[in-house]
Amino acid sequence: MDVLYIPQLDDTGTGGEGEGGGGVAARYRLLRRVPEGGVVNLTDRAVTRVEIATDGGPLKLVVPPEVKGAVRDFFVRLVITSDEIPEVTFAAPSGETISFEDVDEDVFKCEVGVNVYAFTETDAGIFIVNRKMIDIDQEVEFDPCGGTLDGTTMTFKLGAQYSALPKPTLAGYSFLGWFTEAEGGVKVEATDRCKTGVTKLYAHWAEYIDPFVDAICAARNLTFFSESESPWFVDGDGAARSGAIGDNGATTLTTTVQGAGTLAFRWRTSSEWDYDWLRLRVDGNEYASMSGWREWEDYSLAITGAGSHTIEWTYSKDGSVSDGEDCGWIDDVVWTPTEG
């Protein structure tokens, strides 16, 4: 059974009677309580606010004592910002027993954030409990430490997984991840939960060592990257081979050229014909592709225009079926800039 409402109260109450001549604030006192020995005594006809900001022991919340001829009606606003969720129990006053109507374990579950509990006693002395969860936003600053990043702050839900973290770039360096300190510290992953104490993260870098250039670019005038979840690698024959991917997956090998010139290379595939493809894109535009059981083929492309151009070789799969070695290869990449 649901309580009819849970009052929308801010966190400014300091204790004592609410102000005003009517409404929720006039009917419920707003009280702040600090646990003493892990115990907080709740007050009838009041909203008791308890804040747990540091990791500690269990917390016992004691229901207000029975008053003859009256039913109890009170709220608990439990604000948990600590990294660890305490064990919280609701206990009966001394000499009493209490029972609850139509509740399961999730009703008393606590999470990081604002946990609001409404208790209403029936004439039969049974408590009806309603729980509401309010998220707390946590703003995190990201310091790219010399790198480039679009946007340096993000907002997460305290206690929830980050889910996605931004990725900065720095020419000539590999991004190692986000850490709690500029030097050292603890690495924070997207699967970690947002914590109160983590308000700023720092990018860590390592000088990039190109694993492809010696194998596939004799002139060594290009730098290759593969930052896919299943990255490309140099196989035993000295060619760049796409990483193993599943259905609907993709993996990309990337390089950058400057200005106009001619790009030449050799490529081949061993894949499901007409469904799993190796594609060449320049600045996001597709120029060539191959699929199926193909032997090595030469390909060249004239690239025009000033400035930087991004070259991508992407092997991608459709939603079902695999054939052959299920991959693509790139080798003998030559970049010849246009003279003048």
C-alpha cells in the first residue's frame, strides 16, 4: 500500500518547527540528527534528516515510542554520501514490537543518495512504509594534463557507475587513463562507481611507440594507431591484421597525412562475401572496400587539399555468420606527398 505523498523538502531545515501557517512545513518539524553510538531516535510528526558522509559502522534508526490514542506518522531523510553504504536497521522502541504491511526487503534498501522513508501507522498498529530514492549529482573535473579534451567537466550520479569517461588526445602519446592524482594515484575505470572524494581526475600519458610502422611502411613517414576494443596487430607475415571482432563489431587502423599526395597500399580479406567488409575512408568518406576471399591487391588514391587528412581502414561485420579467417590485412603503405 502506498503512502499518499512524500513531502518535497529541501535540506535547509536546522531543527525546530517549520515556518509558515500551513502546508507540509507547518505539519512536520524538520530535524537534523547525528548518530550517537550508531543510533538515532526518530521523532513523530517530523522529518528526521541523518547524513552519512564518512564510512562507519551500522546505523540503527529507532521508531518513535507509541502514544495511546494516536497513530504515528513520520519521515526519515537519510542522506548517504559515503563511499560505503552502512548497514541500516529500523528498530522498535524499548518494550515494543513493530510490524509492517505489504513490504519486502527492497523497501528498506539504502543506496548512495537521498533515501526518503515515509512511515504511517494504521489503527491496528501496523506500519505502512513507502520509500523514495533521490539521486545526488556529482560534478567531476577532468584535467587532460597537456592533452586536448572537449569539455573538462561532467556530471555523474553519486554512487552510480561512471559508464562513460571522456578520452583526451595528445600527439605522440598514448592515453593511459584517468587517475585520482597528476602523479600516481588510483586509476578510475568507467565501470567504477562515482565517489564523493573524487571531484577531479587527471590524464596520464606514455610516449607512443608505433607497433605497425616498421612492418608496413618502409619509408617510416607515417604513424599508425589502432585504438579499437579489438585493435589491429602485426601478424607473423609482417602485415597489419584486423583484430578479432564479433557480430556487428568493427575495428580500425588509422594514420594521418599532411596536405596533398598519393596514398598507395596492398590489402586483402578473408571474410563472408558481401556482408563483412574492409573499407578505406579518408576524412570520414568511403573510397574503396573489399569483401570475401580476396588475394592481395594494390590500391592507390590521390588525396587533395591542404591540411591534415585522416586515413582509416575499418573491418566490420554484419549481425550473423562468419567465413574464412574473418579479417582483413593491410601492408606496404606508401605516402608520396605532392611536390611544390
